[in-house]
Amino acid sequence: MWVHALADATPSCGGKALGLARLLAAGLPVPPGFVIEDAAFRAVTSMVDPADESAIGHLLEEAALQVWTGELPDELGVDVFMRAEELGPLIVVRSSATIEDGEAGAGAGVFSSSQAVPAGNVWSNVREVWASALTPMAAAYGRRRGATISIGVIIQRFVEGERLTVYTRALTKGDDDAMLIQRGSEIERVPRYPLRSDEVSAQTREVAELALRAEAAIGAREGADVELIVGDQTWIVQARPIVRRVTTQRPNPPPALLAALVADGRIWTWDIGHNPDPLSPAQIALVDRVDRAGDTPYAMRVCAGYLYTTPREPQPIVAKPTSREELIARFTETETRLANALGIARRSTAAEDDAWSWHAAPADPPPLDEALDRYVAACRIYSTELTPLVASARSHATPLVGARRSAVEATLLDAGRHKLARDAAVDRLSFLAPAWDVAVPTYGELPGVLHAAVARAQAVAHLAPERSDPDDLASKAADLAERDDLWFARAQLLVRKAIQARADKLGISRDDAFWIPLDDLLAAGPLDPDDVRRRASAARAAASRAANWLMPRTIGGGEQPSEPSTALRGVGTGPRVTGRIVRFATLASTVTVGSADVVVARAVTPALAVQVIGCAAIVSESGGLLDHGAALARELGITCVVGCHDAWSMLADGMVVTVDGDRGTVEIET
């Protein structure tokens, strides 16, 4: 019932399973296993198409709940459990979607996979794969591919050994006589034909020959991306066509959308370091309310969905603290007033000088109008007092070794080293969201993401430097720079909960409520759920269009969008590493990364540590050496390059790059 041996995989089992079936038919070594076809997913979720644009939001949320709570047909549940037990004590559970591992796209990192899973836990991990097909990230990827998502699940015996990746053709057109073999951070370049014993080692020869046979088996005319595990014997665990990069010019936004800021006369700068993505209507309304209050150091405008700022005069002047004790005292007094503004209480058993000593939000959210007033008041304290205080103390700060006590990665690493219970870590980080937009779910609403992050932290904790807590002013300022962002996250959460409560009272979808004008939620009259759904869908579609525009870094003052440069340079830290690009198309995505992945983002927020822990390197278009991206990477012990302009436009998913943090360079391998 919906379960097939890998050798008998059908198109309904997905691209990865079909590729493995072709390898088996060619007599190649593939770990034994089976596949659950897409019909099982659809029977449990009643889902029509995860890639359907109308499924964004409320339908995805409902279907994801069905994934975790829906009953399995008895025959299916028993069959899968028994087959998994027969494979051995440890198994691998992997996605196999129709839009994965094909010539049109690999879908790398979009769907979930789990390694070394106890066979008895097979069903919880199958459900996790299904749930990964119901994220906005997966739906958006499916729409871009113009394809229906069918999600099969592969279960195989877990095999131990060294993991290698082979590109059977180099990534540069015209360089067809070479292949690339990646072992960890090292890439070996070898000829395709012939492979003489005096040219390469016996292992390299075996791996290369298996990869070439896999290329032929799956019919990859442009070359194959083949993953192997070398242990007691050599196994092929994946083979897919190499997806060649197609360069497309991103369109500029319509000039009419920029006209108001151009006419203003001041120079407006895109807040790409905090908000690289188009904002939801709810977040736009928050920006407008805070700006109209006039209490912040920067004027703010939303242009084509993106946040732009310009300094107000005069800027707040904050006396620089002269000692660590003075800084702690002033910060504690200010955050107490922030907590009062938000209506947040201190945890009864918490120490005073602790980032996690406050509750995330009031036990019951206030009415929406009150929550908005509290948000504006908190933003005034945050932007005119708390942030300038920390900035003044950090003016001569130097990079630290090890994770700062208040950083997200510190909590993950403590959990990875068993200094903090897994559930305590998940609870501590649950109020954070990967992006500064109230429409983006918190990690508390996506517990699987946090549990996966803790599991990756356990695997890499030994590689990260132990935290140092120097007893000096600059070090404390660096720690408090992480802590002040937690307060902004609490303010965002207060409004998110109030909007959700208001949506429940109005009888409309919680997710849709963030995508209609905030004034509509505040109005006394009832709302038509169908009308709200239509308007929310239109707003999401507008944000999707805006996400493709090439926005100028500055508007006004005669500045024009710069042309992309050919050099990929920034500033960074860490040794040379080589890996494959995984692009974070939006900070709200829940992409899972591996140890050989190089994460590329337009910005790095503190909470992004949840997703990037365990990766090979981070490349960010924005930021500096004392900003979150570099600090996060240092403290996780991974290489990074930040302030790397045009990385987003020049690097595509699946590219092999070498990142040299100490030199601040990103080289595309040929």
C-alpha cells in the first residue's frame, strides 16, 4: 500500500527515488531501502497541491497540523515500521519530491532529510519530511518551477563512512574534460578519461568510475552531482543532474514607486542589514506608526515594500559608560523600563543580569490597539536609549572568542554540549523569528526547526571555541549588543500575538490577518473571511513580485543603483573552505543546511543561527566584522565573509565556491 522497493520506484515516488532506481538497474551499489509514494502524503493531509499559490498561509498551516496529528492507515503504518526495522538499527529518512534532483532544478535544502535515525522513530521523521513540503519556502520554490509538488519519502539503511561529492563535469561550460571530487573542504580536480593508476589514487579512481557510471545511468548529459559514502565498501547515496546556472537580469522597480523618496531630497538608505525582504502590510503599518511618532533617530519609509531610512537631526547623545559595572547598571535600568512598556514580567527564579531572565510576552496579549501603543513606546526606549548606550560602549570593542552569553548560538552550543537541556533551549529561543517581520512565524510555532538546530549543534559543538567571558567593558558591550535585539524580538512578539488574538475574535485566518491593512483589524465591524483571504493573497503576490526587483541601495541625492561587480570581496574571518552554495531566498525560510554548505544571505539576523549552525561558511551582502554575521560565524567556529556586495546576484544554488574568511574572498570554482 503506497510502499515500493527502491528498485521499483515510480514517478509518484519523486525525483530522488527515481534516480536511485536507475542506479540499481545499472547494478550500482545503493544502500538497501524502500520509498513511500506521494499518495500517502496526500491521504494524510488531504492536500491538493503544496505549490498552489492559494495554499500559502492558512491552508499550509492546516495541512501541516494534519501531518503531525493525522491518523495513518493501519496497514501503511505497520508495513513501513516493519520494513524500517528490517533495514537495521539506524536508518536514513529523506525527501523525494518531483521537483528535486532534476535537470530543471535540484531543490537542495528545500525539503527535510534526517541521518542516523533509530528505526523505531521512522514515522516521526517521515512526518517531518511531509511537513517540510508545507512551508512557504517549498510552495514558493514549486511556483517558481511551475510544477506540482509530489513528495515521496525514502527510507534506507544508514551506512557510516567518509562522505564525498563528485561533479562529473566541471561547472564551467567548455571545461568538459575535468571532474571535481570534494572531500570535506578540499576539492580534487581529475580528468574524466582516462583515469590511469599513475594519475590518481586507487580510491579516487574507484570513486570517479562509479560517479561516471552513475552519470550514464541517470542520463545526465551535462554531468552529474553524485554523493558517495566510503566505508567498508563504497555506496552511492544520491545522483542528480548538475543544474547549470542561468543568469537572469533582475528588473528594476517601477520608477513611480521610487518617486516620493527621490523628490524628498534626502538620501535614503535601504535597511538591507535588518530587512532585506519586502515587508508584510502588518510590519509596514508598524513602521509607519513608529515613524509618525517621531521619537526614533531615523526617519523611515517603505518604498516598493522595502524599508529605507535616513538620519534625523539631532541624533541622540548618550554618555559613554566608563566601567563594566556602570554599563550593566544603566542597561538593566533601561531594560526594566522597556519591560514595563511591553507589560513583561521577570521570571521569578532568574538572575538580574541575564538575557533570558524576562518572559517573552505577557501571559495574555493586550487588545491590538493597546499592543500597538506599547510597541511604539518600546521602540522609542529601544532606539533612543538602549541601542545608543550599547553602541557607545562598543566604540572600541574587539572581536571575542567563543559565543557571547546572550547570543542565540550560545544557547544552541550549550545544548549541544549538554550544559543546557534540549527542552530548555527550545523554550528559551521559542519567541524569536528568523526575520524582523511580525508576519513571520516564531520558532515556537516551528518547533521542528529548533529541535533540528539543537541536533546539529550536538554534531558540531566540539568544533566551536569555548565561550570566553572577559571581565571588561568592551566584552560586556558585545554581549549586550545581542541582548538588545532580544528586546526588539519581544516587542514584535507582543504585536504578533495581539494580531492573532484579534484574528480569532474576527473569525478570520491568523496568517491572512498579517496581510491586510492593520486599520481593518482595528475597525469595529466584522470582516468577511473570503474577502480577507482574497486580499491577503493579492498582498502576498505583490510581495513576491517585489522580491524579484533589483532595489537601489540608496535613493535620492543623485545616487543610482550600482552595477554588479565581478569581484566577490568583503571582510571576514576563518580559514579557506570549499562547499556548495545554499541561498536563503528569504530570512523567513526554514532551509536545513549541511556541513558542506555555504550559506548566502543578503543579511544575517541573530536568530539565523538556528538555521546555519553546522554549515561550512556564511556569505552575506551586508554587515561588518563587529556585526551579527561575523560574530555569529566566529562563535560557531565557521568561516564567513560579510559586506560581500553582489554575492546574492552572482552566486546560485549548487555552485561550488571557496570562501577565504581571512582574505575576505569568495572564489567560484571552475
